[in-house]
Amino acid sequence: MKVVSLFSGGKDSAFALWCAQMQGWEIQALITVIPKSPESWMFHYPAVEWTNLQSDTMGIPHVRVNSEGKKECELEDLKTSLEELMGNTEVDGLISGALCSEYQKSRLDYLCEDLGLKSFAPLWHKNQEQLVREELDAGFEIIITACNAMGLDAKWLGKKLDTSDLQRLIQLKDKYGLNVAFEGGEAETFVLWAPMFKRRLKIITATRNWRGDSGSLNIAEMAFE
């Protein structure tokens, strides 16, 4: 199976990619949509500009798609890029890290149907607590790049998740109804290390921007260890 992976640099798109590789599928390219708007309905925003380093360390071709991030229109930007990619490379399907969002998955399914591609979502409806535990057990080094929910304060920004953090997230779920895997947009993540990486990434310079009850980690410099 030859596939393209929709890749944001976050934990779930990276884990979905790894699952596909474990099936022996050939990853023809990573495709990253870079929305200008942080309010994108479909695509990850914080730290997405650093996905080129993740691509480099995996040795997988990388396609960057600039988009205004407007609702529905951003899918057309993705479609155009996929059509161009299919014109140059054999592609059977598209992989995504969709977990619970019917809005996201249904639109990716329709897009793939239009293009004659198969839509694969390896994580779809997986138990969120179990998913995060599997990601950590597999050795994924995951940092928090944005917080947008009650219970997640500025101290979480830049934090590298571990099993004790997972227990804390489970407590926050019970108290505030937070999605443990952040599927509701409660937080955004970025992967510094994963089993398919040849080199580990390290943040050199970053600042926390916090306003009211939400904030983001602005990464100014990142490099390979």
C-alpha cells in the first residue's frame, strides 16, 4: 500500500504514521497544511512550521500547503495539493490522525472519495487514555504547544508528557470533562522524538504567550541533538 500521510507534527498524526509503517505501508510523502488562521477548523496550527525537521529526520518527502484556514475552503487547498502529488507519484490512500471528530473525518472521507483514494484513520474511536498511554510506551516524546481548556495553565506549555502527566489529565477529565487526548482542542502537541526518527529534536529558544485562560508556546529556534 502506497499512502500519503496528513501530518501536523503533533502526537496523533505522528502515531498514525507510525502505525501505517508498522503495517509495512510505503509512505510516499507527508503533507502538511499550514493555516494562516489559528482558528482553523481542520488543521493543527502551533509549531506546524517545524514539521520540515521531522520530515528530515524520517527521510520522507514533505509537501507544505499554505492555506488561509477558512472553514471548508482549506479542504480545497488540500485537494489541489493532493491532485498535484497524485500526478507525480503513485498514491493509494491518505492517512490521518483523526480520533473522534466526525467533522474532520467525514470531510477527509469525502475528499478521498472524490480523488479515488482510500481514507485511513488508524486511531479512529480509540480509547483516548489508552491511546496516550500507547504513544508514551512506544517512546514518543510529546510536548504541549498550546492550552485552551480549564485545568491546563501556563505551566503545561512546553511540558514533555509522561505517565504522571497522563494521570493528571485523567483527573482533569473527571473534574472538567477534558478529553485526555486533547481531541476537543483542549491542547496541541509536537513530537520531538519517535521510533521512526533518526535524530531527536531539541527546542533551543521558545517563549510562552498566555492571555486569559489560554496560551501557546512560540518556538523561535529548534535543532537536532
